[in-house]
Amino acid sequence: MEKNELIIKLKSIVEPYIQDEEAFKNLSEETDFVKDLKINSANLVDVILDVEDAFDIRIENDEMEQMVSVKAAMDIVNSKLK
């Protein structure tokens, strides 16, 4: 999946959970879900479940622990889609 396309899809997935509107407007690969978007750990689990549904993939527990940023999410999704 193309990088920009993936970022747009991830942005729509995380939008319901964000607490920092300004950081969300400037979302990029470097955006951290917890530090920048202020998504709490419970909602981060929801984000991961939504990512699984949106891309029809299964994310393992060790991958879930790594999925704390847009870049990490992109890497995991791309590896699962291959």
C-alpha cells in the first residue's frame, strides 16, 4: 500500500480517539499515538483492533506492544499485507 494512502487510512482510524486536535492536524510518520495525540492505553487497544478490521489482518501481542506511532503502525500493516 502506498505511504500517503496508508497514512490517510490510519488517520481516519485514530481520529475518534485523539485528545490533541493540533497534533492530529499535523499527523505524520513521526506522530506518536500516546505522546502526541494523547490517546490513552485503553483507546490504543481500540485503535489496534480497528486497524486489524480495516486492513483485514491479525496483529500479534508483541506487535501490539510496538505499535505506538504512525511509523510503527505503517511498518506492521505493510508487513502483514505482503
